[in-house]
Amino acid sequence: MNRNSQLSDVLHVLLHMAERPDPATSEALAAAMHTNPVVLRRLMAGLREAGLVASAKGHGGGWALSCPLDRITLRDVQAALRAPAPVWLGFREDRPACPAAQAVQAALSAAVQAAEATLLERLGAVTLAALSREARRRRARQAAARRRGGPQRPIS
């Protein structure tokens, strides 16, 4: 099954952008995502339209956040991506008149709707500011472990 990692990829990039004092180029951000700059620009276009990021062309240009981290929720980012539904199950639609197929589709549809509502509620409760604090906490813990000579698990 294919998994869509757009949300986690873009959140990762937004946190890196938040740490920069200057705009970040598509090339630099694409490298952080391990993707092509064209793919990154397509993803960022939705964020720009939603007012979450801004872009500037030319020397010194690039991508920058348009509003404070505490005003952007994970749900805002997910909505701006215009990605497929965050919870998805495929349904067979080749037997629409079959009562068994109707029962299965009704049960699965209700479960998917409930799961999606819960997920979106939770995404709406987490800001980029909270995510940034957690990333800084983990980075500090990782640095302390390195100084002690302890195990080093990259956090990216």
C-alpha cells in the first residue's frame, strides 16, 4: 500500500524554515525532503495560497514563513496541501446493488469518517510552535548524548 508522506515531509521543511533567519531556496528545502525542487515548489504552492508561506524570486529570494508558528496548526498545513483524505480505505463499487456490499461500505464509511474527524481534531490541536519546541528538546537531548559518548540516533 502506498503511503502519502507529504504532510510529514512539509512539516519537516517548515520546521527547518522556522530556524532560518533568511528565506530558504527550493533547492535547499528539497534537499531536506530528499526530493526534487519541482516537487517541493508544487507542495509549497498550496501553503502559499493558504497564507502560511511566502516566496520571493531572485537573489536572496526563497521561501519564508508568513505567520508565527503558534498560529499554524498541523491541520492548517494538511488542508493547505490539498492532499488526499488523511484516512482512506478503498471500497469496491462494482456491486452497488448487492446488500452485502452495501452493508460493508456503510460500516467502513462510518468508521473512516469517525477516524478522520478524530485525526483532524488532533491535528488542529498541535501548532508548529509545539512541534518546534519538541524538535529543539530532542536536538538538545541528542547533543547531550553525543557529549557523553552515548548512542546517537539521528532525529530528522
